[in-house]
Amino acid sequence: MGGDIRYSINTSLTDAFGKFSKRFFEDNIKPVIALLSEKLDKIEDAQVKKTLCELIDEGKKLDPVVLILSRVIEDINTSTIKTVEETEKRSGIVGFTGTFRESIAEIKEGSKVVFTGSVAVCTPFIELLAYTMRDKRFDMLYVPGADAKEARKIKEIENIGYSVVDEKGDPKNPDAVVVLGGLAMPKFGCLPEDVTRMIDEISGEKHPKIIGVEFMNMFERAGWDKKIHFDTLIDTIL
């Protein structure tokens, strides 16, 4: 790999997931669907009625990712971030986010951190990791598909959290580059050479720390750990 630190975290998202998802649906989604269904017959405008029907249908087939991310935020807000040694001994989302925080611990407050990942697939995880660094006041950007020209800013939105926004930013001269494993996925990613080229392009005279964040040994299985000089590689098992 060429790097100096490697972590492996088992997030165990399936633990109590059934109970959580059922409670979320019962308390938040089902009442809304019931209310819309109740009012449906009273709507005379065909277009409005069609829109309500679509909302009801969408509510009934919620993407599981929404449920997972809800659990993630709850887990972060109710847990204390610990040291690397403690993180390595625990599982769960806090093990994942805490280990990531340790990987950027030496990066000074206010530094520039650039994330790169596959379009859509990696975006929620990038926003989660940005949230875990909220106290560092980093200048954070997202480079989709390792295409530096498409760099977008990551900002905190009040009452929402951290989100990639449609505002272009300058990814040059970063202090750290975080590479998400989705880029190594067939059909969703790119070539490792595209990533190294992007890193060289934006680094300038700096030597940014290169952090890999993967799931299920994705980089190793694709051979990327032999082609990209990761300083730290964090592997997560779902």
C-alpha cells in the first residue's frame, strides 16, 4: 500500500436496525401517508390529486439509505469521540467516524480538505464525515469522479447539517485529500490513475495527507492500494 496506518472497523448497522426502522416509519412516515390518503378524496384539482398520489407512493417505498443516515446522525450526537486506541476496540458508526477524526487530527484548524468519490454513491458518506469535523472549521470541497473542474463546496446548512452545495470551489493546495471507495466500484467509479492525476493536479507545492475510506476492502480487491500512496486507509465492514 505504501501508507503507514491502516484501520478496520465493523459498524454493525444491522444491530437493532429492524426496531429502529419500524419506529421511524410508524412515528414519522405513516402519519403523513395517512393524512394525505385521508384528504385525497376531497381534492378536486386533478393535478394536485396526482401530485398527492405520487407523494403517497414515494412515502411507501422510502429508500433504506434515509433510514441508515438517520441512525448515523443519532449515533454521532449521543456518543463521545475517543482516541484511536479506544476506537479500534469498538464497533458502530462512532468507531467509523471517530477513527476518521483521528486520521485528520494533525491537520490544523481552518485547513483545506478535499473529498473525492463517485457521484451519488459516496455523497452521503462525505457529508457525514464533514459533519464529524464540524469543530475544525475546515474549508471542505467535494470533487465528484476525481474531476477537479467539477469541485463543489461543502457547507453547513442550519437545521439540516453539512451538505454538498451547487457552488464551485477551488480544490487546489489541499492539506488533506480523502478518497472514497466508491471510486473503485465498477460502473460507478473511475481509474486509480484518474485519482492520482487529480491529486497531482491540485496539490501544487503541498504534500497533502492522502486518506482512503473504503467499505469491505474495496480498494484492496480492486488493487488500488498498490497504485495510490495512502497515508491512512480506513476499511469499514457493514
